[in-house]
Amino acid sequence: MKSKISVQPASEPITLQEVKDSLRITSSSEDTLITQYITDARIYAENYTQRKFITQTLIGYTDSLNSNQSKWWSGTVQGTYNTHIAFGNSFLGIDWTPSQSITQIDTIDTANAETTYLSTNYYLENFDQDMLPRVRFNEGSSLPVSLRAQNAIKVTFVAGYGDNASDVPSAIRRGIIMMAAHLYTNRGDCGGDSCAKDSGANTYLDQYRL
């Protein structure tokens, strides 16, 4: 599943003052520029680790479920490509960790109409932050049969360590500070993975990379 942010985080994991202290800057003349570098560094760190830091809401789409094993009842079954039966071994992979909660799952039919899927049919499996979370489907639950072929399942979920910077691991916060400071001091000559490597940020981020 690939998701996009629908509600941005209310704050950054680090403050403007933390980066300015790292750079030994006392002037406020470039606060706007440094603030943008903080956001740039945070987005890089999130993509690099495959984690969200401050609480945010995302919406993702998929057209199929994963399964640990194939399990079908005996007899003849007719259906379309996008008909799925969930038996408790079926799951839907979430593309960001840590996921706090599933806000809602909707199914989308061939007429592009959305229907809310009952929350009693699934639960969030998020016991280990060293692996991507999953939506597990309860034994006997099933999806509608007339789903569209592409992006038939819509998942709205909340991800992040928490609402506050203090909820984010200190190593991640240090990596973002280093990256933002490096962007500032090497403006115009810095970009991509080489910039992150030169900043030393990856040394702190690697332990959280999935």
C-alpha cells in the first residue's frame, strides 16, 4: 500500500532554536530559511527510516490483500480479480511505522462509491516497531464482491511516535539537527543522499531504518 499525508504534523521533531544553537547563530534574519531546512531534513529522515515522527494522518489505497497461506472452502467459487475473502491469515500491509490507529477502512465499488468497512472485521497489528504494521482481518470476515479493479481498498490511519518532540527518539532528533545544519552551511552545494552522508545524520538514523 502506498499512502499520502492528509493531515500534516502540527510541529517538527526539533525546534528552530535547537538548530540555531547547533550553528551558533544568534540573528533571526534567516529563521525562515532554517525552518525550511528543518522540514526538508525531517522529510528526508522519515523517508530514509520509513517512519513517521510527529502524529499525522495518512490515506493509502490498495487493490489486494496479502495472505500467509491460501485457504479456500471446498467446491466451485466464481468471482472477479478484486474479490477477496479474509480468513484471519489475510492482512493489509501499512507502509509507515509506528502506526497509532486505523481511523477507517473504506471499500470502493465499480461505481466508485465508498462504503465504510466495519471496524469489528479487523484490528491493527503493531506490536513491533522494527517491522511495518499490518491490518489483520478477523476469521470469517469478507470484502464486498463488486470492488473496482484498482485502488479498491482505502485506509485512513494515524502514524507517528506522538504529538510532542519528546516522543521522538533522541537519535532521530539529533540526525535531523545535523542534516538541517548541514543544509544551511552547504546551501547550493548539497543535495540527495550524499548530503545526508556528509552531514553524519545517517549514523544516527541507521539504527531506526527499516
